[in-house]
Amino acid sequence: MAVLSKYLPGAKKAREDHFEKDDPRQYLMHDPIPRGQMNEMVMESMHVTSWKFWMVFGILSVLVAVCFFYAWGYMIAEGLWVAGVMRPAYWGIFLVNTVFWIGISHAGTFISAILRVFKAEFRRPFTRAAELMTTFGLIQAGASIFMHLGRVWLSYWMFPLPNQRELWPNFHSPLMWDLLAITTYVLGSTMYLYLPLIPDLAMARDRSTGWRKTFYRILALGFRGTEGEWRHLHTAMNFFAFAIIPVMFSVHTIVSWDFAMAMRPGWSSSVFGPYFVLGALHSGMGAVAIVLFIMRYTMKHMDYFIRKEHFDALGKLMMMVSFTYAYFIFNDYIIQWYGGNLATDNLLHWLEEGPMSWMFYQMILFNIVIPFAVLWIPKVRQTPWLLAIVGLLINIGMYWERYIIIPVMLTINNMPFTWKLYEPRIEIYLTIGTFALFLLFYMAASRLIPLIPVWEVQEGQMAHTMRKIGKANVSTISDFE
Amino acid sequence: MADITLLALFEDIDPAADAIEKLRHMGVTDDHINVLSGAPIPYKMLGRPHPHTNVSKLSLGGAIAGALFGLFLNFGTPNMYYIPVGGQYITPIPPGLIVLFEMTMLFALLATFLGVFLDSYFPNYRPMEYTPEISDGKIGIFFKCAENEQTKIADALGVLGAETIKPVEAQQL
Amino acid sequence: MIRKFFKWAFSPMGRIAVAIAILSLFSLAAYGLYQTQQAPEQPIQFTHKLHVGLGIQCLYCHPGALRGPSPGLPTISKCWGCHQQIAKTQTSALLKPMVEAMDKGVGFTWVPVAQVPDFVHFTHRPHVAAGLNCENCHGDMTQVTIAVNPQVMNMGWCLSCHKERAAGDKEKLTKLTDCGTCHY
Amino acid sequence: MQMTVDLNRVGAKGAIAEAAEGKWGMSIDRDLCTGCQACVAACAMENNISFVGEEDAGYGRTQHWIRIERFWEGAYPNVKIAGGYQPMMCQQCGHAPCEPVCPVFATPHSDAEQLNLQVYNRCIGTRYCANNCPYQARSFNWRDYHTMPERGNMVNGKLVFPLHNQFNPDVTVRRRGVMEKCTFCIQRIHKAQDKAKSEGREVMDGEFAPACAQACPADAITFGRIDHKDSLVSQRSNEGRGVKHLEDLNTLPRVTYLKEG
Amino acid sequence: MSEKITRRNFLKLTTAGAATAAIMTGCGPSSRYVTREPYVKMPEYTYNGLSTYYATTCRECAAGCGIIVRTMQGRAIKVEGNPQNPINLGKTCARGQATLHGLYNPDRVENPVRQGRSAPQLSTAQVSWDEAIQTVSDALSKTNASEVAFLMGTAPDHLFDLVSDLTDAIGAPAPLRFSALSMFEARATLSKAAEDLLGQAGLPFFDISNADVVVSFGANFLETWLSPVAYTRSYAKMRRSRPRTRGYMVHFETQMSQTAAKADEWIPLLPGTEGLVALALGKLVAQLRGISAPRAFASVNVQQVVETSGVSMEQLTRVAELIAESHAPIAIPGGQALGQSNGLAAAEAILALNALVDNFGQPGGVSLSPLAPNAGAHHRPANAQEMSDLVAKMKSGKIKVLFIHGVNPLFELPQSFGFAEALHATPTVISFATFPDETALASDYIFPDHHGLESWGYQRSQTGVMQSVLSGSQPVVAPNYNTRATADVFIEAARLAGGKFVQALPFADEVEFIQSKIENLIARTDGSFIAPEINAFSAYFQQHGGWWASSAESDSLSAANALGKSLNVSSAAAPIGENEFFFLPFVSPTLGEAGANKPWLQELPDPTTTVMWNTWVAMNPNTAHELGIENDDVVRIVSEAGSVEAPVYKYPAIHPNAVAMPFGQGHTAYGRFAAGRGANPTDVLAPSFNEAGDLAFAGMKVRIEKTGKQQPLSRLESRIGVYGEGMYEEK
């Protein structure tokens, strides 16, 4: 059977003969190495830590302690006055962060669920990295929501719990939908992260000693790899892959409804749902590019798993998303502009000429113009650091987008007497804190969890082959998953 | 006559499939064969019977429970204590659909996740028959046979390309 | 990080610690709730049992319940009005604060027993006007010495009575279950 | 009393709100309002509203439940205040955008009084209602302004706040982290209703007024039942000069502004 | 409870438990652990949980509005207007509402102290009231009577009567009443003009409510002027009370004040030309009405007036037409028009305009305010000239003892008067201040009086209503601190001093004195109530919040005298040079003269600029642009007399050649909410007076210097949303 090229003696050699040496791309799936060797590489990548790692880790820990826990505690103790929120910008950077992090979190689901459903093979080595972003991003998003509450210690009132007051939460409220959607998404994506992790944890369990052994043994749950276990896991993952996609869409749509359902100029827009989802993917893709770049250059053996072909594919995705994003932003603004509602008109003028217009123009530049301009070029797509920079710019642009939608658009409302510009205060520290916490989580995870889903890579390599049709070498995939 | 559990390790799929066929011929029933692998190998490739799973049924059950819970939240709770807001109907349908959807999905996902646990007997930290080489990509065939047939079967599998054939004890993973 | 914690939490010591933490939190809360229901120490061990037993009406000492929000505490001179005619009480050590207060004209403080939080605007008058008796909420005062609170006065308790009373009358139900009736 | 409701104007949901009985309402005569701030002070005194100090006040954190807006029109020397002073407070919308967005029902609609309520102790401080209020009439307690140490005096090692003596016991003193807004002095409504009930009658028109209307030296604010055709507020609102703010949003505000001239 | 838990432990335990319970159940602060103290003996008319209402008089300004204070268990909760009192008919202004923040101000003087001039701190050297009374008694009896001076607030109240009785009896100079408010209102000028034209000194009453055209010359009667609540009521009536007639209002003022903002037409003019404009209007009106213009009007050159004042001919003609065609026009002279070197002439010209349209004594016209009961000859506040004389006397050592009550001259008098040095030259200064204001802190002793809501008294109304009104005060709460009524202090001190002193004040206490003063009203049958004898009368007096004539008094005034007088009005607006501006101080409408210590007044936005908690310099945006000044730039205003620094507010409705500044802030003492906040515009005022002795405060020439500093003003308004066309840049 040609499908299982890896198992055919001499298959690698034969494939190398057929592989065009001048092909700029390298296919991970066509470059198989024995599973044992892959395992060793992944295990080693987890074990190797340099002083640089610990230094960054230490700095981040301090940042988290000061900017996240201390700053938040201080804000809880002092009240929200230490933040910059006021009338009319009752929501500030906290909600910007929430939307931003939820946006980041969409990348994981997109890559691991949608690309899984559509069998995009290039996804395999970095699904886990992206899913970790989902979970950790959602943690930051959740924390940001709680930060913004005036009385965070009473936030449990939002949960539908029976109580002596005979009161239930208000399901008319978009915030309630948010709560339900984000809860679903957090739980769903965490489970979806964990399920495919089990075999890799079992692998790690088999090759560790000491506390790591105990750690992996507990988390691997006694997974051995029996046919039944694989079957249950596969069924579940298939279900998850399909089920989490509508959840993902619903989450960001509902987040957008927080704004779209409100009676405010600039907010009340029916295009917000898909616009936010696309925006989320935009920033998520950018973030994946950054993470892949960092992984490839800081972790051992990652240059085997993460290759130019992945950056290339990601770059194409980013470009596609950027196009779609441009379509939505045009849709959003042109319709509002055309409507000519007085308050909306004021708002649009404010965006184009007001003191925050630089943010508006940067948003357009970073989110649309730059991706359009540079991602056409294969060289840019395939140069990891360039793609990471584009990803970073997209993320800055997307942060500005959310910033414009929340505090800047809140500035202009139906009551011109109250218009005031928002100045973030402690929010800046807390923003730094959430970013630091995200990175800290990620760094810790990179040393505790196999960041490469080894079994998936192996599965992919098993399923791939090169066939010569006519004079060309053609990559083929078996349908055996 | 005591039964013994043997492990035959294979590098590739084809010999493993042949070995299973062989075992079956030698009177080891499918019930007594257990195939462990480091990556999922479809049952058809090994010629194994289709493993049964309840996960999808549990998912459906979860979805139904979630839908009911969602309906209760949106249409039940407002009637338990009537609080009007902003001229809205007390139990509006459009927001109800959102609650319904989210709760259905949440419960379905939870049920699926728990289904894996239930079906696979996770977590299970008791000693089990296993060898770490399986996670190195080897295919391990565990089978029970009578102690006196051990050599015979081992020889037969060795011919088919088994790397090692050895008796295994349940061990702490 | 979280997994580390779980690992610790699943160890025997961890489980015990978590259990202790949760239990202590709940017991502290339960104790707090319990304490709110206990009769506090009062400057005078006022025996409701005895006074009600003598046939004194509640509204004689707490007339505000008829007129407005607060039933009020009787002025010390009102107590003294009766007690000055009873020789025994003038010298009783138990009533010393009252005698001193009358002499010096400086009052003493009672600890309130049955009370609702600040954000609940409770008014006695409509409740009395609706035909409720004092013991419906305050319990049978012929059984207690120092007043105790017979029930947790929480929102569910208020509401259940309101709903019961307004059963069948839609307008009344609206008024009696309106948030603005008590909270503003 | 049945009012005719224009379905085309207010829509199906609004029709229910418009037809409701027991609607309290207000008319504010912009021709008469002199901008003197007496209503603002009276409101603050009645409702235990905290002052926030210079910095926070300048930063848009004032707690005024009623504020007097004014807009300029023209340039010197033909400059004038456009349309006169405009007191702005919670419009007690029949169709309030602030209400449905609260996740915990902290700002429900009162069916009994037809007001927007704010239940302080239920509020968890999401501030969504304030964002969704087109009138920007809600103010948030950014901190415990009442107990800021610089407002108290140290007496025998204990911080006491003499200003607290002024607090109105009929109104909850809000703590930090909760939203608050004009209530149409619901405590006065309740008091008047209670009095009327104990006397076996209905509340009379003009029997009581919210603090702002009571203080207003120009009598620019009129308060009463707007579902009663013969009440003073209905007469003033319907005399022809009345406009409602942002009426196109269909919030069904219960405050009518009377134009100048 | 079976086991013995000490109370302290009980509280500790329950608090901990309750805190947890509070966190778990989410309830706020539980008041359970508040203990409750029953009355030993309940005060009469007090019911548990029910409010008690007391009628009394607002002491925040001299208007004498009647208020009703809601109290609950001994605490004053809310101030409402007294619907019976004819001055305010149940209404209050913001300052009246905030009077409770004075009562419960954390910075009151709590005990009599030997201050020893140890400003800026309040001394802690407490003295007993016995010592205090001895001190006052000694100061009275051991000083030559002519060397004792009394300085009091503007309000003509019972204390003023008492002190007047005392000074009369001992031969001391009559007490002076003064406040910055009366200075900025130019009351003396108004009174003098009335005397000249109407033949009788006193404050005129302007019947705005029945007028159909109101022409105001800088009279800010909706803010602080004379009796703002009464005039606001009149204004509302003028606008809306009559069918088919909506009164029309024209306001001449250099800057748009709150009152001007409510006018249909605001016409800016140069300060000091108001009198000329009035004369020109008179000439035009006479022409239009076809009556022969009196001499004063006939001689004015309208074209010249147009040139000097900056009011265009069209505007003048239009206003003249309005007046000419109207049935009941009225012209009102206000503080800014009179506080000029030609102030008296201007006042007469404006009053003469009323004479020209023959509205004296008519509905919708000018009358003389009726005298309140017992109003005596010297019931006029001192003008700045008299204050200046007092300062001179103090400086020259002719005053040995100064008693100060209800006024804060160190803050309210312009610095250039030298009151600080005068105070220094006075051997004994005794202050009766309730609050630690600047003057009190610079005194030898502070013997704090009760707050207005804690004290007995009465107060005469001076103007604002055509009824004779005596507003009564009574304590609505027990005194919070160890304070004592100043009247009682004087009565006690007089008793100690004996002789003529005790003969002057032969009363047991303040209440007896008050009763003696209102006793003569029992005989009057035209009052708001009738009582057979003094005790019943006093009871009614308290219950109603005072006594007033039940109907308006009308007087017959002749315009002949006014029109016959020759008026010599010249422009007071001297030409200004480069970078010179007319300086216009005005009393802050929200703070008044003494509201800075009340935090809620501080937080009230100014009606025109919406600035809170601070002082600003209002400047035309074009002028600011020329000078390169932006909003919030701190500028120094320099005059010959001094300088003051404040941030700029670019105010679109002010004459380009003028800058305006509110009075009310700039305290160095006066409690935590006032001290160190804002600036005091009187610092730049020079001691120049008009013919009536009032300070010529308006239109003083100043220079503006940039300091390079910035201080953001707290504004309620948006900085981007309130200026129609320019909303995209910060203004």
C-alpha cells in the first residue's frame, strides 16, 4: 500500500529522489522521522531551559505579581476610581482587553477545529500551540471582565443559582448571553485542548521520571492507546471539532452584540456579528504567527516541526482574512456614513478629525493596508520574522479597533454635553498584567505540555505520500482519518 | 491451566495485521486480543472488529438535557419571579434562542467529554498491561493464551516480524 | 499552574486542606447567620414574657408601628411611669440602668434585634394596617425574655408572604412584588 | 383611564408601556429654567448624593442625578444659549434601554409606579445600563466618596463624618461599585401614597413634588400623573410647546421639555 | 444566651460572622450592629421614625427667605421653602438647600477659643464660656465706648437690633453691616438714587412679574442680586403667568451673566456706559412716544452714546421701540452698572427711564420696598466708603475693641483697603464666627455663634416683595457643638458689666429680647396672623416662620421729581491701552459670598461656564487667541492695586475688551473645602468709590500676564460637545 510510505522499506529515499530540490517549500508531512525520535525531540524541547528562559520567566512573574494581582487587589480595595473610566466612557480598556483576548482565542479554535474539519494538513504541528492560546486568552478575557465589575465579589449573582431572594439573572441582557457563551467556550475549548493532549501526556509519562512522571501520570489518566480509547477519543474530537465551530462563532457574535444591541451611535450596527468574528480571526492569526515565530526560535528542535510551509500557509490565511476584514469594515462604516444620522455623523467626523483619529488611521493601515501590501509576496510569507512583524502590526491594529469601538465611540453619544475623552489609568498596568500572565502561562505550558501534538504529526505523516503523475510530483493525502 | 498475557510488538502495520489474523487462526479470539498503538490506526487496517462507543449517544443526551435546561432558564425562571424590563416581553423568543443554543452546546460538549471518561474508564491509575514502546510508535498486540501455547504462538508471530514477544504483567504506568 | 495546584489538591493533605478551607468558610458564614438570629446582650434583661403576660399591648410601648416606619423603643420615662410605682423595681439591680438614666437624664443603648438592612425600606404602618399581628413576624413574645428574631428576615421570606397575601389580586401582587416597593 | 395609543408611533411593545396606568411624569419649561442649580442642590440633599471633589468632578465623575446642560449658538456678539438651559435627568422611559441589559435585574421597571428602578444592593457594577442610556443620566459610584478620610474628623482616634448627619434616612446611601440615578424621588411617592391610603383616598395632583420640582424657584418643573388628563403636568406637557428628547429612539420618555418662546 | 459573652466579644464575633455572611449573601453594610438609644424623655411632637418640620429663616444671604427644615430624631435632613413666606413662597435657591452642609460642616468652630491671632490654624486653646463672657464684658466696660466697633453681616436681624440698642445706650458708634454681596450689589448707590429720585431712601422694588418688557442694566437678579428667589419667581411670572403675553427681556451687560443668558436679547456694552445708554434710550423712547423729553434725556447725543458704549444704533432703536410700544416696561439698574465711578448718575438715569414711561408705583413698575417691621434709620448696609473709614480709624488706633459677627472682611474687602493692617493695629478683636474664616483666625478670641439652624432670631426682608416681612428663626436642631448665641453672650456680658449696659439689655436671654422686639406687632391686624398676647404670638411666629403683612402695600410715587432732576452722566469707560482690559468681578451664582465651605455648592457647576470647585478668568476666545492663551492657562491679572492668578476659561459671550472673574473662592482658611482653592478677584480692586460711597469695582483697568502655568478647570460640560461648529477641537 502506497499510503503507508513510511512503512515501506526505502520509501524515504525514494521520496527524496522525487522531491524537487529547488522547491522553496519543505513539507513536514513528507519529511518523516521515526516516532521515537520525534518523541525525544519534543521531550527535550520541554526539558531544555536556559538562563534566558528563567530570566524572562522571573520578569514576567514579577510583572504578574505587581501588575495583575497587586493592581487588581488594589483596585478592588480602592474602588474603580483608580481606573480611568467615567461618564460617558463607562467601559474602558478592561472591555477592550476582553474583546481582544477573546479575539486571540479564536485562532486556536479556527486552526484546530475548522482546519481539522477541512483537513488542512499544515495545521497539525501547531494546533496545540493555537489551542493553548485559546484557553489562556480566554482566561485573560474572563479576568478582564471581572476586573471591570464594580462589585466583583458579587459577580456570582450572574450565575443562575437558586437563592433565597427568588431572583434569577436577566436573560434579556446581552451580558448574560456573554456569560453563557464565554462559559461554554472556555469549558469547550479547554476540553478540546485536553482531549488530544491525553495521548501526548501518556507519551510524556512514558519518558519522564520524578515529579514530572507523577504529573503526567495523573494527567494522562491511564491512557494506553487501546483501540477503544482511540475510538472514543476520535469520536469525541470529531464531535468537538464540529460543535465548537458554531460556539466560536456565537461567542464573538454575542460579544459584538454587547455593543450592537445598545442604542448608541456607532454601536448599533447589524454587521457587528460577523465583523467581530472576522476581526477576532484576524488578530488570532496574527498572534499565531507571533507564537510560531517565538516557538521556532526559542525552543529546541522546533525548526523541524515548524517550517516555512506553515508560515506560508498562515500568511495566505492572514491575507484572506484581511480581505474579508476590509470588506466588513467598509460595510460597517459606509452604511453608517450613508445613513446620515446626526449622532453617527458626529461620531464619524470625530473619528476622522478628532484627537483619536491617529488610532483610526493606524487601524486601517495595520489591519488592511499593510497585510494587503506585503502578504502578496511569498518571500514575506515565508520569512518567519517578517510574518511575525505583520502579525504584531495586525494585533496592534486590532487592539486599536477595539479601543475605537469602546472608549472612543463611547465618547460621542446623543448628549453632546457629556462628551469627554477617556484616559486610561490603572488599566495600563492591568493590561500589562494580563499580557504578562498570558505569556507566563504560555512559558510554563511550553515546559510542561508537549507543544507539538506528536501523535497527530505522526498520523499526518502516515497519511501523506508523494505521487508522480505525469512529470510532476504531487502531494496526496489518504482519507483514512 | 492458567492463562498468560503476551505482548507482541510490531514496527509496521502490515505485519501487525497479519499477526492478528494469525492469532485468530490459532484460536485466540478477538476478545482476548488488545491492540495498543501510539497513533490511531483505523480498525479496518488491522482487520479488527469495530470498537463500540457510547460517546455520540452521550453527546446527544447532553444536548437534550442542555436544551431543556436552556428552555428552563429562558422560559421558566422569568415566570418564577416576574420582573419586567424596558417594555420587553417577559419571555422573549430571540434571546431565548441564544440561551437555548449555548446551553445545548455546553451540555453536549460536557457530555461528550465525560463520555470519553466513562467509556474509557478514565481516570484509571491501577496497574495495567503496557509497555512504553507503544508511545514510540510501535504497535503492541496484547493477547491472552494458555501458558502451554506460549512458545508456539511466539514462534508464529516471530516469523511474521514481531520485534519482541514476551509475557507482560500489569504494571504501574 | 492550575494543574500543579490540582496535583497538590489531590494529595491527601491537599484534600484535607481544601475540605477544611471550604468547611471553615461555610461554618463562619453559618455562624454569622446564626449570630444574627441570636438575642444579643442587652443593658437590661427585659422580659417580654412578663410584660406581655401582664396584659400590656405591644403598641403601648411601640406605638410608632401604627404611624410610620419604625415602631420605636419606649422612652425611659415611659418605663419609669409604671416602674416608679413598684417599690421592688426601684431597687432591683437588674433595673439599675433605668434608674440611673432617669436620675442623670442620659439614656442607654439597646441592641436592635429584628432588623432589615439599610437598603430595605420597611415601614410598619401598612403591615399593621393590613391586619398583620406583631407575632406574625416577631414571634410569640409571651415565650421569650429578651426579644429574639424568630426567622431569617431575608427577601424570600418577605416575598413569600407578599405573594400569599396578594394571591388572586393582580394589582396588589404587582405592588407587593415590585422591586421599588422596598428598594430605593 | 384609557389613553389612545398611536401604534405607528410607538410600536407594539411601546403600546403596552404607553397604555400603562399610574405613570408619573414631569414637564420642564426651558423658557423658565434659569439654570440656577437649585434643583441640583435639592436633589443632592434629598437623595444623599455624594460630591466627588475637584479632580473627579472635572474628569466626568460627578454624581449629579440632574444636571443643567447648555449649548452655545452663534458667535460674539450674537452668541446665545441655544434653546435655554436644559435640566437633564433620568427620563424614566416607558421603554427604557437601560433595563433589559442588566444581567442581574438591578434596574427593573416598576409596574406599580411605572418608573425605572435602580436596586442598589442588586447592582454588581457592569455599567452596561449607563452605556445604553441615551440620556447619559446615570452616575456610577466610583468609590466610597462618603467615607473618604479627608471628609471626616478624628475624634478620640475614630473617624467621624459630621456631614453624614444630613443623610436622608428614606434613601439608601450607596456604596462604591453601584450605579445610581434619578428616581423621581420615589420615597416621596411612597410616602404620599401611604398617607393617601391611610386616609382612604387617591394621591392628589400637586400633593407632593420631587425635591427638584419643590425647590425650583422659577417653577419650571412640574410633576404629576401624566396618565391623568387634568393634572397640571399633563396640561403643561400638552399645551403645544412640549418636545421629548430623542423621541425617535422610541424610549417613551416621561419627561416633556417645553420649548422657549 | 446561656454562656456569658462580654458585649465587646459579642460585637467582635458577630462582626466577623456578619462580614462573612455579608460576603456570602452580598448584602451591604448591615446596620444591625448599630445600637439604638431611646430618648429618656421624648421631645414633644416627635414620633419615632416620623419627621418633624420646623419653620425658620435661611441665613445664607440677606434676602430672608422662609424655609422649613425637615428633621428626624434630632438631625436636620432637608431644607424646603416655606410656602407661606411671601418672599420665596415655598422655593429655595441652591445656597439655601446647601445650608445643611454648613450646619454639619466638619470644620466648624466647636468651642470658644483664645485664638491669639494664630492664623492660619484654629487655636486649640479652649476657654470656658464663663471666661468668654467675662472677656466680652471686660472689652465692653473697660473700653471707652467710642473706641468699640461692631462689624456685622448684611442681614438686618435681631442681633443687629440688639447691638444697635447696646451701642445707642452706651454711646458707641452704630454697628456697621457689610458684606461683599452688598458691595457688589451697590446697595448704597441704589438707595441713594432712590432717595434722590423718589424722595425716600430705601431699596426700590421692581415689579418684574407684571412687566412686559424688562430692560436690565447688569442687574443679575436671577443669581444673587438683592432677593434672587423672589425675583426668579417674578421672572417666571413675567414669562409665563399671563395668557398671550410673554414678557420680553433685554439685558445690557459687558459679559453674559446667568441672568443675561435668560434674556431674549443680550447686548454687550462697555462697562461704565450703562447710564449713557439709558439716557439715549430715554431720548428715543420719548421721540417714539411723542412726549417731550425731559432735560436730562434731551441733552444726550445718541450718536455719541453709540460710539462710546459699543451698542449699535439698530439695537438702541429696537430696544427703544420695544419700550415705547410696551404697556408696562421696566428698567432695572444692577450692580455692575452702579459699581462705577459714575454709578450714582447711572442709577438715576436708569430709574429716570422708568419715570419717563411713568411706571412708578404701577403694576409692572418701580416702587419702594416697604419697610419691614421695626426697621430703623440706619438699616442700610455700610458702603465701601464707610468700611474704608472704619479701616482708617482702626489703623490710627482709634478702635480698641472690634467685635465681628457674620462677616469676613479679610476675605470680602479688597486687599487694598488694608484691613489686615487695620486688624493688626486693633488691640482686641473678638470674633463670633461659626466657621474658622480668615478674619476669625486673625482675631484674639473666637466665641462661636450657633449655626443659623441652631439659633433663635428674626430677619427683616429688605426688598423683593411688596409686603412687610419679618422672617422668624428658631432652632431646628440642638446645637451640635459647644457654641452659644452671640445675643446671649452680649446679654450675659452686659449683665456682668452692669450699669448702662444692663439697662440697655435688661433681658434674661435672647428669646426674651426677640419677644420684646416683636411685641408691638401684636397690635397690628393686617398681619399674617393675629394673637392676643406675646406667648401665643411667639408660638405663631415660630410656627409660621415669621410675621408679614397679609397684603401688598402700595405707595404713591411721583415721577415728576425724577424727571425734573438734571442728570449728569458721563462715560466711566476710560479708553484702554494695549493689553489692557476692563475687569469685571461678579459674585458666583452658586457659591454666593460665603458658600465656599459647603462642598455641594462647590460641586454645583457655574450656570454659565459649568466650572466647579475653582475660579476662572472669563475671556473672549478671540482675545485669548490674540494673546496666545488657551483654556486652562493660568494668567496673572494685574491692576494698580494688586494681582491675582487664575486659569482662563474661553467664554464666548464676553466683550473682547473685558475679562470677568467670579467672587467666592480664594480662601486661605474657612475649612477644608474652601481653603487654598481658587483665587479672590477683590485682590486687584483699588479703593475708588462712586458718589454714593460704593466701590467702583466694575471696569477697573487691568493688564494680563501669562504665567506659563496650567491648571485644568473642572467643568461639567464637555470640552468638545457644546460649541456647535467647533466641536472637533478641544475648546
